[in-house]
Amino acid sequence: MSDSTVSRSRALRRLSKYARPLEAVSVFPGDAVGLAASHNVTAHSDVPEQACSVRDGYALHTADIEKSGPMHPVRLAVTQTVRAESLSPAEVLPGTAARVLTGGLVPPGADCVLAEEDVEEITDGEGTAILVRTPVRPGWFVRPAGGEIARESVILRAGNVVTPQAAAVMLRTRVPSLHVRPRPRALSLALGSELYDPTDPTATGRVPADNLLLTRSLLEQAGAVVTGTGIVPDEEERLVEALSSADLPDMVLTTGGTGRSERDLARSCARKAGFETIFDRLDIRPGRHMFVARRDRTLLFCLPGPPPAVFACFHVAVLPAVRMLRGLGELPPVMARLDQGLSARPGGEWVFPCALERRGAALAGTPLTGKEHPPMLALGRARAVAVLKGGDSILPGGDVEILTTLFE
């Protein structure tokens, strides 16, 4: 490994110094889904906020029925009906009960609820009443205030993504807003005079700019917002101009132009545009000519041109950077069990395209290598990349580390 080439672990350590979490913004819970909380989110109210019934039945005071029995029923007059939408039920006086539906507030004066099947409902000359033959303890079929969630309970911890269900609980507990990390904004540029935009019927060129679709989709899967894409020909002035913009987003990805020919301009143009190197080359294959730099708050990722190498480099370096900017914690290694053996030639780390499927509680991986899987065909079938240290081998049934956007 040359002095300018760094290992994957060292590259990520360097990157973490500059890919700091984006400044948090305050948003409504419904607008926070998919974003990472920058602080712990706590409940602003109890759930339920007042004691309520968990069954359709009758609210009453246990003291009124403590002497009831099969041969000695206690008669209680039913004085009101409390529904889930009732706001201020009247007090339950001694010798009376209130009909209460599931979710309805337990009226003042009552300390239990008897299920409707546990009482006998009658109508006589004195009106509607119930006969109770079994005493119960206070709190029977009553969910107390805070019985599900107590005020100040932690709903979501900092660094975790707000899920739809977490946002719903925040609304239920009267959380008006929370602080989250916004999604990083990204620009994707494909470098090469041979490229054309396949979405433009008037465009000319020899090769469709497939990397624009690849990088855009991967960035969006990782949780970034792609603010623009474009093709830049192999002209130094044009590339320096594109990279010198004062309005660049949080991330810029370029594909192509990282090799050693006279037309590979990514490095020199990045430096002329004021970018400072974070690392110059990465000790992985494919993708060792990857170059990463920074200027102010913008991170620049110059990836090789072949789409299989773009796919590998994205998972190795760009995906972790997106997670850092989003304020997400480091993911523990994801392992997959290989259904066929895999070997890496000596040198650095090797990154292999890999198919994935779930088998029971485990992930099963199939390396897409060999003559039956040429690079572009393997890319089309890949769901992840498998990482293997140079010179290592894994037998069928062995576990390998995988990198994927499937869990973002």
C-alpha cells in the first residue's frame, strides 16, 4: 500500500472528522418520519391523560358492591352513559353506576369498571339499573392516567430514525415538535465526453450516462436528497467551473475521471476548485482510484467510471458518510451466510457484488463472481456487496460482512 492509499477503516476515520451531523431543525412529528432525532424525544402528557375504561361496562365504586354475592345482588341505578368522546362525565354517587364504553373516561366517584357480561341489566319501575353479584377490587378494568405512557417517558432516543409509529405516539403524547437532522443534499455528475442523457431525445453520445441513475437511486435509498444531476465532458475548464460553484450541496459525487490518463481530470480539477484531500486512494478492489476531498461544508466523492466500481465505492465510503451526516449511529456489521465459497486475491480488501435473500431468520448471500457473472450482469443482480480481506477465503456456509442500502 502506497503512502497515498488508505485502508477502508482509516478512510472512514478520516471521513468522520468532516462528515459531521447536519444542524438540527425543528419539525412537526408528521414531518419527521425517516429523519434521525438529534435529542431524546419525551412524552409531553400521560397516555391516557385521565383514567379510562378498557371494556364496555359499568363504572361504579367498589365500596357499593363489597357485600354482594350470588344470593345477595346489589342493585345500582344507571344514571348516565359515558362514551369515548365524552369530556366531562358527571360524578357517580353512592348507589349508582355509569354506563361506560371502551375508552370512555371513568367518572369521578367511580374506581372500577364491571364488564357488561358480569352484571345483570334490568329495567323496572325505578328505571334502568344493574344487579351485581361479585365484588371486585379498585382499578378493575380501569387504565389509570399514564398507564400506557407516563409523562416524560422517552419515546425515541437521539440518533434513531423517526418511524411512522413513533410519530403517531408523539402526536398522542402532545409532542408539538422535535429536533431532527435533515437529509443531506447531494449533486451527482457523470464525467465523460462519450456520455449522453438517455432521458433527452435530442442528446447525442455513444454511452448512456447510467451512473447518474445508479448514484441518484443509491443516494435516495441511503436517505439523501439529490438536488441535481448532470454530465460534464472531459474538459478541464468545464469541470473546474462545475466544482467551483459557491452553492454546492452537502455532497457531490462524480463518476469517471479518476484514472491515470490525460483525460482523467477529477483530482486536478477538484484541487483547482479549492478542495482539500481527505484521502487520495482507497485500498479496495474494485475502486482503488477513488478520491475524497472537502471544501467548507461540502464533501466531494470522486468515484471511478465503471458502474460495478461505482456500486462498490458507494457502499464502502459514500453510504457511511450519508449516515454520518444524517446523525445516525454506526451500524454493527451485517453478516450473510454464503451458499458458495468465496476467495480474494492478495492485497487490500476485495468487494464482490452479492445477491441476498432471507432464509428463516438469517440472510443468505450468493457471490456474483466468475465467468457466469460478468461485471455488468452481476451488478444488475446484486443487492449488496460482500467485503473480504485480501488473501482470505470463505467456505460454503461461512459468514461474510456485507454492505447494503436495504436497511436504511
